[in-house]
Amino acid sequence: MVFATFLYDLLEVEPNATQKDISKAVKIKSLEHHPDRGGNHEMMQKINAARQILPDPEKRELYDRSGW
């Protein structure tokens, strides 16, 4: 089994983080890296990917097994 950790590392959460922890981390990282606040556009795209994948149980399981 492959265990992808990039999105978890990006958000600075553990792979077993709760949905609440992930949502909080996404919000914090979004505020830090939003392009309108001088952040990096590419980093924001990665944060948005985490926002789409990790809260959805099916997508998260697939990501955990195979990565991107």
C-alpha cells in the first residue's frame, strides 16, 4: 500500500487528522498563502487540491492509497 503524505505535509497535519483539523489547517494555510495577500499562486493551488481531496472520505482514501 502506498501512503501519500504530500497534502498532509503541506497542511502540517497528521494523516489521521480529523476533518475539523484539516479544515482549520486549510483555513490557516489559505490565509498565509492567498495571492491577494502576497502569497504564491502555485502554493494556493496545492492548498485548494487539499481542500477538495481530504474532506471527502472517498477521495481521501483513494489519495491515501495511490497519491495524486
